[in-house]
Amino acid sequence: MTTLTAPPAAGPTAPEDPTERIGELRGVIDACDAEIIELVRRRLEVSQEIGALRAASGGTRLSLSREQQVLSRFRTELGPDGAALGMMLLRQGRGHL
């Protein structure tokens, strides 16, 4: 995975047009969004395969303890909204119950 960084801020001797800087930063956000979308797609594929394998082996499609681990990690790293994001990803990955 490529690590994206914002273009460097203008130094004290070279003031930059705020409109230009905003455009650069929006480009960085667009690149981040593209990576996030690709990672979410990959995560959904993996999650759906795990659910199918669990069901095929006689288990349930989901593991509540595993879901709690995922939610805890998202909450710890991103705060309360992170837990909401984690829940959305879990719901998408497992599909309709």
C-alpha cells in the first residue's frame, strides 16, 4: 500500500495561495478516499469468504466475539465514531442475517 502525505506547507519565505493549497489538499483527500474504497472492497470480499467458509463447515456466519474485537479496535483507534464505522463495515461484510 502506498503511503500518502500532504504536499509540504509553504515555508516562511514563499507564501502560498490558499486556494492553490486547498486544491492540493483536496487531491490528497481524493487519493486517500480511493485507497479507502479499495481497502473496503477487499475487506468485504474477505469477510464474505470467511462467512461462507464458516457456514459451509456447519458454523454460524458470524462470530460475536470477533465482532467485539473489531469494534473495540476501531473505538480505541478512532473514538466513538470509529466504533460506528467499524459496525458499518461489519454489517456490509456479513450481509443480511
